[in-house]
Amino acid sequence: MSSLFPILGAAQNYAWGKIGSQSAVARYAHDNDPSLSIDESEPFAELWMGTHPKAPAVISNDKSKKLSDVISSDPEKYLGQSVISRFGSKTELPFLFKVLSINKVLSIQAHPDKSLGAQLHAKDPDHYPDSNHKPEMAVAITDFEAFCGFQPLDQIDALLQKIPEFHQLVGADLAQKYHVGISKSSLSKNDKKKLLQAVFGQIMKTPEDVVAKYAANMVARTNQQPEVFGSVLADLIQRLNQQFPGDVGLFCGCLMLNHCFLKSGEAMFLQAREPHAYISGDIMECMAASDNVIRAGFTPKFKDVETLVSSLTYSTDPVEDQKQKPVAFSRGSGDAQFALYDPPIDEFSVLQVKFDSKKGNVATMKGVDGPSIIIVTEGSGEIAAKDEKAQKAETGHIFFLAPRTEVVMSSKSTDAPFTLYRAFCEL
Ligand SMILES: NNC(=O)[C@@H](O)[C@H](O)[C@H](O)COP(=O)(O)O
Ligand SMILES: [Zn+2]
């Protein structure tokens, strides 16, 4: 088997995905495997590209063979010794690479760190299929909207003081305790986090029918007194109430989490145990190899409120601190721009390669000492492992690249810039 070969990803039809060919996931999956028909009434939410057993990638010209089968045939060649020693597997990639195409808000969720992942998997393997952690990074393909992390304590307090339904749901005593406590210099950072946890927990543990009553009143207020919320928040509450009427996410998401917007090419990194929910747009997403999701709102899926409330870090970092700024990729050269998103974990980094068709059409990437998955998200061209035959590389095409393989890319695009994303693990 060559060091660079085409693979097929696997689509997930979660309810929040964009519908039919409006979804980048459906378009990429079909472009990569024309035998796949797109049901125009179906949501296409995620395209998985990795070895995770829930939806393993297979070899394009032999769908009976999984990527993990090829890797296990020669782990040294396909993973490299450093990755095998660090992660202990001779068949699995340490990361899972995805395309998400988001029509409706995802669940208010967080992911476990390693110790909690192992505990949850041991206790409830049906809902927590992996014993691994799941830190993740989103890179915006289109403009992207999300909740990420808790708002600063005083911003939550301001909303608590001026939105009656929020104040009533939390309760006057706790709202007052929170209001006084967060501005007390004598109170430790940790004690202030406990106040935030008490407010969040109070909301999350209120019976759904009681939440729905307060939510209906709050939505009515966004129409009657939008100035109480400001236009952006009033619109957000109305929009998400359309998707999940009366849901607790209207309080714990809209009023407590940072509402952030990423332009195409911007990225954000979410450590384990940080609350988030993606709202709209198309993204590349990369994560440690795990499907462990602790959910609590905006979802028909299994919710684990107790675990979510007890496991969050309750840090309140501004969105800017969670953005993953791209840096130069010194091993890229030629007529493309290279943007490296390199989060502070070992499992993965993500590289965006974008040709500037005015400049020319050839670029090279020197090898990295670990495995890679590459997907073409725009335009068309060719790709070749150095000294090997060039392969067609069109929108939706996905490739596995073995460690230490130099790659030459050439753009054939005249209009949309030939664009590729590469996830890789290098220690
Ligand atoms: N933040 N994004 C992720 O964690 C994705 O990788 C997950 O697969 C989705 O969150 C799953 O979302 P639902 O559980 O269907 O609401
Ligand atoms: Zn997530």
C-alpha cells in the first residue's frame, strides 16, 4: 500500500445537521463516493474521518477494508514508533477528524477528561463508549456561531439582576448570595466558582415543566421588552426557542455561556470539562479519539445533568482566550498559504492549505513524524507522495498519509481556491 491513499469517511445523520445537499457533509461524502445517494429529507451532521469503531473510515478501492486494518498490517509504517509508544495502540489513530454542518444548535455539552472518561466508561459504557478524554478544536469553514465556556461572573450577574424569569428560576436568595459573593474580595476564586456552580446547578436541576413556564414568559419578554436583553440576545433566545421550545438551554446556554462568532479560518480549542454548544455553520473539528459527550440541554439525546454539573471547571475565560490563533507551518512551501492550528495537547494539530490561484499552482509539505488525514474542502487539483504517481484531489476527497511522507500538491482550480485541511499527530 502506498504512503498516500484515498479513504472514505462515514456520515452521521444527527437531527441537528443541515438537510440533504445543503449539508457540506452530504456533498463531501457524495463527491468522495458517488455511489452514495443523498436523501434530500435527511440531516447530514458529521463526516467522521478516522478509525473510531462507531464509524470507521474504509479504503476507497476496497470498502471491505478498514483504515485500521491497513494500519495494523504495518503499524511502524502507518503510525510511527513515537505515536505507538505514546498512545499504546498499533491499530488506531489518536485523533478523530470530522466535518460538521450545523443547521440547529447542538446539545449543551462538555467532554470528560481522562480520569472522568475512564470512570464514566466503566460505569455506563452504553452512554460513554470510550475511556478516553475528548478535548476538541473547531476550525470555521464558513462563518460559525457557538457557545463556548461560561461568561464572566459579573456579566451573568447583570443578566440575573435584570431578567425577572432568570432571577425567579434561580431564586431570590441564591441570586442575592451570588450578587454579593462575586464582588467580595475576601471570597477566593474557588468559592466564586462554587457560586457559579450553584446557580448553574439550580437551573439544570429544575423540573422541565417548571423551566418551560419561565422560558415562555422570558420569550414573551424578548418580544415585549427587547431592550432588557439587547437585540443580539433577544434574537438568539427567540431563534433557539424555535428550535427547542421552552428548553433549559435558553437559560443555561443563552444567559450563562459566551456567545461567540468565528469568521472562516478562525478556530477555538475546548479543553475537556468546558461547557459548549455549536449553533450554526460548517466547521472542521478535530478531537482526541473519543465519542464521550456529557449532555444537558438542547437535545433529545441522553442527558446526564448530575455528571455535567459536578464535572465542569467553572472557569470564566473570555472567548478571545479560547481562540486558537493560527501560526506558520515551516514545512510548507510554494504557491499556497499554510495556517497551523496547534493546540496544547499531543493528539492532534490541524493545518489549512489554501492555494492562491493568482500566485501559481504548486506547493509542497515536508513529512511530519506521525499519521495524517487530509480532506479537500474546496476547488480541485492533484496530490502525490514525493516520487509517486499524482492522484486526483477534488472537493470531498479524503486521503490517509503515512508518517515522514513528503507531499506535492498542484491546483487545477480556476475559481474556488484549492483548499485542503490536514489533521496530524506529531509528538
Ligand atoms: N462539540 N462537538 C462535538 O463534541 C461533536 O464531536 C459531537 O459529535 C457532537 O457534539 C454530538 O452532538 P450531540 O450529542 O448530537 O448533540
Ligand atoms: Zn463537543
